[in-house]
Amino acid sequence: MITYTSIIGSASDPRLADQLHELEHRGRMDTVVLTGDDIRRHRLRTRTQRDVECGIALDRQTHLFDGAVLHLDADAALVVRTEHTRWLRVEARDAASALELGYFAGNMHWAVRFAENALEIAVKGPVEDYRARLAPMFEAGRISEIAADSENLHEHAHAHEHD
């Protein structure tokens, strides 16, 4: 098992992107797909998309990210990708309801982010479980669910012709 102890750079870095692109077209680029929780870890054992077992052991100052290049040479590359995170978007009726929602989400240890006037909750598992936990606030009219903007995810983000 190979253990990676450093990050070479970012797949979006123009200095690396051309080489990665070429390796991808030659079928020589592999990926490690990590969950939102695993991407925050410094040490883990995982399998690549090609079912190769590998370890990641980074020092505390180094953080994984989507597009982190763990290996790159003339013959092969290994890039970290994150799973798409689903978000439950909730809007509070007023400031008091927003405080209650934030307090509740914190007590539940939910990962959240803020978008305009909404709180977005990272969904891990069935979204119905989150709605059930929030049901008293929904039923009282203190919060409402709003449709999240659709996100277009592309694995190959540029257009070009292949031979």
C-alpha cells in the first residue's frame, strides 16, 4: 500500500492541469473520492476509483481539498475529489427564529453554511430525517424550506474535440 504524505498542488493550477489532462486522456489518472467528513481528516486509508488501496498521512498544517494532487509523474497521477454534498436550504421568518434555528443546528452538530438569508444544512443520509427534526419549527411557521439553486457539476469542465 502506498501512503501519500504531501500534496503536490492543485489540479486547477495551470502548471499541473495540462499534464493531468494528458494523463487523463491516456487513462493514467486515478482519483480518490472522499466524503465531506473524510476530506477534513489528515490520516486515512481508502481506495481509489481503480480499487487501489492507499493511505493518506498529512501533517496537521496540510489540508486535503477537492483537486488536491497526491501523485504526479510522467506515467500516472492521483487526484482527490469530494463527493457532491446535498444541502437542505431553510429560511427563518424573523431574527428570533433565525437564532433558534442556528442554536438548534449547532446542538445537532450539523455542518452548515450561509447563503443570502438562508441557512443551508449539509445532508448526510435521508433529508426526511432533517425535516423531521425541524418539524416543530416548520409547523409553527418559524422556518420554511426554500428550493436550493441547482448546481451543474461537470467532471470534464471544458469543451474540445477528441481524435
